[in-house]
Amino acid sequence: MEIDNEQQLDETVHSLSDLLESGQDEEFINAFDNLHDFEMGKVYAALPAQVREVAWRTMDDETLASIFDNLEIEDSDVVDLLAELPPKKGADILERMYADNEADLLQAMPARMVATYLQLLPAEDAQEMRKLIKYDDQTAGALMATEYLAVQKGMRVAEVLEKVKEQASEAESIIYIYVIDAEQRLIGVASLRDLLTHPDEMLIDEITNTRVVSVGAEDPQGDVAQVVADYNFFSIPVIDKGQHLLGIITVDDIVDVIDEEAVGEYSGLAAVDVSQTDDTPWHSAIKRIPWLLVLLVLALTTTALVCSFEGSIRQAPVLAVFITLITGTAGNAGTQSLALSIRRLSVGNDKSVAKNFLSELLSAAILALAAGITIGLVVLFWRQNNDLATAIGLSMSAAIFLASLLSAIIPVIIDKLGYDPAVANGPFITTLCDLTSVGVYFIIAQQFLTYFVGS
């Protein structure tokens, strides 16, 4: 049965715990083996600590390695689970994990733990890990796995198929076979389907696609994800500057990257970490208070600006009616432009910055004109005052136009400065739009003040 909700997870954990606690180790192993790999990780993490201590003693290292490969929790939490095992046992599990997952765990560990495990790992594996953990986080090098299928050019299809059979159990993906030369330089790629549909005596060179799309080890993970999405690859090779094949990045890692990028964008837009959905109310509030206080200070600035026009409001109280309408609409327009701008930056865009700016400029003008005319007609029908309708219509147009441009430009400037454009989050932009729209509104309204005093 698929474990797709908390109740089913609790029932499975309870059932497996009962088997272990009653000494039915063999029944526990059989029941656990019937779970999907993803479910194994989910259940293992949910077992009570004292039950896990019994569980890992009954499992072989291959099963435990598969569990740790499929744990869908924070790397720091996986490290904590690994630390429950004796160091030698933990090293044996790390050795059997896929290299990219193994490297992720080592990068999440304190330096002392890393040193301990590297000493316990076989020399060859330890050397490979030292190379992988040197790559910066969120780069292709940090994502790549080194278990891939690679064959030398000049081999025949039958020989390649035999080699695939030998390496398949260790490889993270067997969909693509990479063809390399004697210096490990990437020449081309062939698919398993190509091998199965061509004669055994044919040279691999004849069915190799030499136009290989690859990424560099230092490329940002967002760029890698976009390439994989554009080409619909199941995996993509990672090379160094000398075209040497270093590893591959599989689509399951790309899905994780896309999810991580999306969480980052949502978190930025909302000014809160949306990945932590199971925080306690206290922790959730503590994390959100700093940004809320910053936004409160900015909102007080807007309030102070409104107060500075108190004389105008006293002369024409009707002006107060439209403050919320204009600031709210400008804020909504700004949030829309912000989302589009951040999206363009995150996925890349064929247009230049100037073309994107011109496009947003025209869009902002159209939106401003449409909203200004609409609210102007509404006010004219409602208050029967041409000058008031003109002032409100112009204010609305100007506020939306400025809000849209600011929201489009600020993320680009932040990106050019080398920071994450998502820090220009929705609440911040909305508050900034409030400030500018209030200023624009009263500046324009004052020009018409003498015409609609008493309206």
C-alpha cells in the first residue's frame, strides 16, 4: 500500500515497530523490503530512535545505503541519523551510497566528522570524496554523480553491451552511454536504445552522437536545470575545461533543484522560509518577526508621508477615500512585475536587459492607462466632478506606472550587484509602492485641489 499520508505512515511505523519489539526480525525485513525505496527512507526516519537502533542492526549495508540515498529530509537531519550508527558502520554505508549523495552528506557534516569518515573510507573512495566536496554548493560539480557508463571509442556494440551489464548495478543511470577517448575526454553519447537496435559487430563510433550537450563543473545549478528542462534529458554530463568527463547529473537531482529554486523564489516573494512547513508556532513567529518589523518601519514612513499632507486632506476630505485604493492597486501591479522580473532572471531570457525593460515599460503604460481611465470614469459617475475624476485617474496611472517599473528594475539591479534578486520580496516591494504611490497621489491631487474643495 502506498504511504501517501501521515495516517498511513504512522500505521506502517507502528506495525514495523511491533515486529521488531516482538523479536520478529525476519518478518520486519520482509515487510520493509516490500516498501518502495522512497517509502523506506520515509519510514526509517519516522521510526522511534530506540526502534531504529534495532532496525539498522537487522539490515544489510546495501539496504541501509539505499535508505540514506532516498531520505527526503534536510541533509543536517540525515547526518544526525547517520551519527546514530558506529563510525565504521556509517562509513560502510557512505561507501555504498551514490557519490553525489555521499558528498552532500559530507558537506553537511562538521569538519571533525568529515575527517573521521574520510579516514574510515577506502582510500580510492576518500580521494574521490575530497574532489567532490571541494565544489561550491549549488553548482554542477556539487550535484554530479561519478557512477556513470563510459566506454572507449573503437569498441563494438557487443563489447559495449557486455560492459553495460558489468557496470549497470553500480551506475546511477544506464539510459546514456558516454564515449570517451584514452584521456577521458568526452567524445559523444549513445543511448541504450541505440545499442539494442544496431548490429553487434558495428563500432560504437558509428552510432555515437558527437554533438553532446554538457555543463561545466562550476556552472550554477539553476542553469543546469534549465538546460535539462530545455532538452528533456534524463541525465547530462559534467566536464572540466579540458573536456574531460567528470560525472553526470540525473533528472531526479534536477527535480530537487527545481523544487529548491521554487522554494527560494516563494520564500523571497513572501519574505518567509516556506520550506519549513512543520515549524512550531513559536519558531515560525520568531523567524518572521525581523522582516515584519522592518516592513513596519517602512509602513510608518508611508504613514508619516500621509500626515505631511494633512492640510490637503483637511481641505478636501474626499482625498482620504482613495488612498487605500491607489496604494493597494499600485502594490498589486508592483508584485506582478516583481514576479515576472525574478522569473526572467531565474530561468534566463533570450532578450537583453534593455529589451526586457522596454517590454515592461510598454506593459506598465498599458496597465496604467487602463486602470487610470477606469477609475476616472467611476469617480466621475460617482462624484459628478471632472477635476476630482481627472486627479484620481492621473494619480492611479502614475502610481501603477512607477510601481511596475520599480518592481521590474530593482531585482535586475540586485542581480547585477551579485545578490539573489528574490531578496526584493513581495512585502518589501508592496511597501515601497505604497510610499511612492502616496507621494504621487498627493502631488497630483494638490494641483487640482482648488477645483474640488468641498467635494
